[in-house]
Amino acid sequence: MSVAPPEGGRNRIMTYGPKPDGTYIVEFKTADGEALAISVPAGETPVLKYFQERMPYGLFVPDVP
């Protein structure tokens, strides 16, 4: 599982998993605290594993107007 760095008022995308059943959770969170989480079934996770290996601390997205 990824370890979330301090938020610091940024938008972020975090990938958590794999869970014991092989699924992953992808969380999208805005700097304002709004969040959306998606559960990805075990059979659909190869691309998530690829990105999680390369971004173990998640992805921060700047808030650009």
C-alpha cells in the first residue's frame, strides 16, 4: 500500500492496494477536501500496478486556473 505524503493543500491521486482480494482503490482528492474513490477489480489492475511501482507516493496534480 502507498503511504500518503502530507497533503499541503494540493489535489492528489492515490492508489491503495492490492487488498487481500486483489482489488485496488484509486482515490482522487481535491485541495478543498472533495474526494472520489474507485474500486478496481483484480482482473483490471495491470495498469494500476505499473503506475504504482513508478509513483509509490502517489501523484500530486497542481491546481491550475
